[in-house]
Amino acid sequence: MPEEYSATPSCPADRQSFPHTLGDEALLDRLQRAACDYFAQMGNPRNGLVADTSREGSPSSIAVTGFALSCYPIAVERGWMSRAEALRRSLAALRFFHGSDQSGRPDATGYKGFYYHFLDMRRGGRVWSCELSMIDTALLVAGMLAAREYFDTDAADERELRELADTLYLRVDWRWAQDGKPTIRQGWKPECGFLHYGWDGYNEAIVLYALAAGSPSHAATDECYGAWTLTYQWENLYGHDFLYAGPLFVHHYSHAWIDFRGIRDRFMRGKRCDYFENSRRAALVQREYARRNPNGFAGYGESCWGLSACDGPGGERPDASGEPRRLFGYSARGVPYGPDDGTVSAPAALASLPFAPELALQALRHMLAQYPETLRDDRLAASFNPSLPDAGGRPWVSDGHYGLDQGIVAMMIENHRSGLPWRLMRRSPWLVRGLRRAGFRGGWLEDAAPETGR
């Protein structure tokens, strides 16, 4: 791409100070707008790719680009971006992926309809010797399908976008990604082939398995989804029965696109629960863990919780008491079995808004009041650690911003406010088909449009 491309992570001067007296709706509006702005500020308009983080030199993350495609409709509906601009950025992304190098070579963009996890922002080729990522491709494709449902007029550009979204979805070879195994593999590299582990155990991959089940061209095997649920771990923690996953993001990502209220697969029918309620219980478990604070970390409490996959301090350093502590850097922190080094993700707590709005807002207001350093340009930092204060008593705070955090914040605020992402995806024939073939029944699925056979 042309060398004149550059990201501009600045924010208007009149939005530098943050009034903590805002009402809930105004507070959410301000945070959501800044989160949506990330994608315009950190995106390359020539190819639609969006940077993984706001740090200088960051490559694109295909998952962040998927979040961007899902957030442009939100920005349009909220009056923060014109429909024409959102369409232009969305089309640029879909045209790029459609024409990208799918040879699977070490410097290509993808293979078999999947894409490498991180891509160069300008040329769109693989960087960092990363893997062909099945889950990140699924999040990207979910964003494409959200755009497909939003841009629904008969205008030529909008018809083109829908056709590209269909083509890109239909060329993903989900069955190849099983490598003959019961479940989908986590990744593939041209240097060594498939990675030696699959998407097993409950995790953020429901959207992956649903999209894999729905494909009329390269679907996963009929047994694939059920084989995945056989690896689940149902537990009772702090008096709550729930499907266990330690990091909070696991309980959010698929929910950004799929409305799980009242729809159940075979596993959840057996538990008399659904995945939406399960995520509510996960928030309660996180809050109770922080209240009990078994490791005695500074700041933890019923209004300061949110252990998730996030940035964090690394190495080993003394904590507030002078004792050495092992730190985990970027890691999937979890409850209650760890890892835990005192690092909290405010975006993860806020993303629980649709499931536990009162608790999420209480935590948000507490963290903003106690640790104002975590908010920069109206965006929540990826994480902070109150038990590692600087000389001025301020907590350690992650530098820059992460696109995944901004995406999940923007989408979950909107799902709480209007349900727009959920409404769009309820219209997706591919997702509806996949959920039904995975065994989901009930709720809105009963009234969803029948399969079109496209």
C-alpha cells in the first residue's frame, strides 16, 4: 500500500477531560463513541485493515478488523460516521480479503479461506511468523456477515458488499481445519502444518463452530459441534453452577454477535440453562472472587473485578509491600484458578453489561473514580494493576489501547442499549443455519427465516 498511510490515534481536545458526573446513558455513549472511533483512527482506509493496538508499528489483527466491520453500523446508527464512509471502509476490507494471496506461502495473507492472525498494515501479508488462525478468521467472518446484513439496499456498492461477504464465507474450508480430528484445530503454519491442539474445552469458539456448521460448501463434520461440547467442564463455584472458563472474555466474544437468550443446544438443555445466563453467572463468580481476594491484591473488591486475557506487567518486581512477585505480561488471567498477578481488565468488566448491567456499571464507575489513569482519550486502557504503584502512588497501567478491547466494549454497550448487533446477526442465513445444525432450539430461532439453500 502507499507509504503515505499512517494511523492517527489522537482524540479531539474537547474530549480529553472526563466528567465523572455523567449519567449512565451519557457515560456509555461517550465510552462507546471513543471505542468506535478507534477503528477509523487506527484503520488503513485503502485496504480496510485495522491495527491490533495503538502502539507504533502495530500490525493488523484480523479479529480486530472483524470487530471494526461490526462497529461501523453502530457508528452510523449513532450518528458518528456517515453510511457512505462506513460502506467505503467495509468494502475496502472485503475487496482486500477477496483478492488476497491465498497460496498459504509464509508471506501470503491466508489459505483455504482462513487468514493469518497478524497482517502487515500496508501490504496485507503475514507478519511475526504467526499462525493461520481459525478463531480469528471466524471473528473476521462474523464481522463480514454483520456488514452484509446492515448494508441491505439495492445500491450497487451495497450489493457488491453482500456478494463479497457470501463468497468469502463460502470459501472457508472448515472441514479441512479439522485435520481429520473430531474438533477444529487452533491453527496452521506453512512451516509445520497444523498446530498440535484443537479448540477443546469451553471457550470463545461458539461462533467458530456455528459458522463451521452452517457452511453449505465446506461445513465441518456433523459430529464436530457435539464433539466440542463433550470437552466442556461444568462446575459449582461460590454457589453458582456454570460452564467453566476462567478468563472473562471467553464469556463475551461469541455473545457480541449471537443473542443466546432463550436458545439452547443439547448441552444447555440438559443443564436447564443457556449461554446468556451462563455469562451472567460468570460475572457473579468473578465479582465474588475479587471480593474474597484470596491472594490479597490491592484494589480487588466487589466493585473492582475483571480477570481476562489482557496486557499486563511482566517479569518479576516488588509489589507494594516490597515482596517479589512473578508477573505474566500479556496473559489469559482467570478465576479462580489463575493465573492472577493483581492485573484487572476494566473493558472485560464493562463487556458484562448485557448480562449484569448494575454490577458492570458499578464496577466501571468505581474504577474510573479510583483509578482515573485507566482512561485516556475516553478509552479504557487494556488493564491496570493497583498493587504495583509508581512513586506517586498511581497503579501500573497498560500503554496504548487494544482493538479487541475497544471492539468488545462498543458491541456489548450497543447490545445492551439497542441490541443492534444481535438483530443483524439474527437475519444472517448462514449463522441461523449453523446454529440449527449445531442443535440450538427455542427462542428467536423458532421465528428466524428458513434456510434459503444459498
